[in-house]
Amino acid sequence: MIIRSEKNRNEVIKVYNTLDHYNTDSKIISSSDVSNEFSGLVLSNFYSGKKSRNLYKEIITKRFPNTIFFDVYNSQFITFPDTLNLKEEFSGSNKILLQTKNENQNEKFILSLKSKLNNENIELKKVFSNNIGESLFEIIIK
């Protein structure tokens, strides 16, 4: 993890410490620009050449199985592996968290999730934010 300043480093550590408080049954959905290895690898995969993309996706899937990334720029969910069923993933988790750096994109996330799950009763509840703009939201599905 490359961090430009001590202040930013401390803010990133706060995110990780907060995530540690949630049990292992929690599902974390990462979005663009957040401070974690998974998001960095997903963004790198976007910019890899066509020949490399499948190889990198396989590596990401092995390293982070059953993970979900929300592409805020295209309003789409990207799963690792591709066959991951969002409805099953959301119904089986105790808590589901969205890690985001741009709260302005939350409406896109909610609309996309409502469409994917065919459920209009979805809300976000902020559980954490830091001084560099990262936030964690609990996803509440009624």
C-alpha cells in the first residue's frame, strides 16, 4: 500500500481498524478509489490489455474469492468470479458494507443494486468516515 503522507496513512489505518470490527461473515463491496489492495487490482485489470485481462481476473479471483466491486463510472457490479450470484451473496451475509470514496456516487449504487436485486427497499447507513473522504456504509435490505 503506497501512502503519500503520514496523515493519509493514519486515515487509511482507521478504515482497516473499522473493518476489523465487523465479523468475517460480513461482505465488503469496494468501489473506485478506495484504499485497499482489491480495488487497486481491479482498476489495474481494467487497464490491462485484452490478452492479459482474463489472466489477471483469474489471479484476482484466487486472491479475493467471492468478492464484489462496484464500478461507479459505469454503474455496474463486477464479481470475482464472473458467475457470482448477487442475490445469493446478499441473502447469505450477516452485514454488507460499501466502502466508497465518493458519496456523490451512492445514488448510482443504490439504483443499480435495487435493479439487480429487484428490490426497492434498500438503504445505506453510514457507519464510518475519515478525513480523506473514505466512508463505510451498511447496506440495509428490507
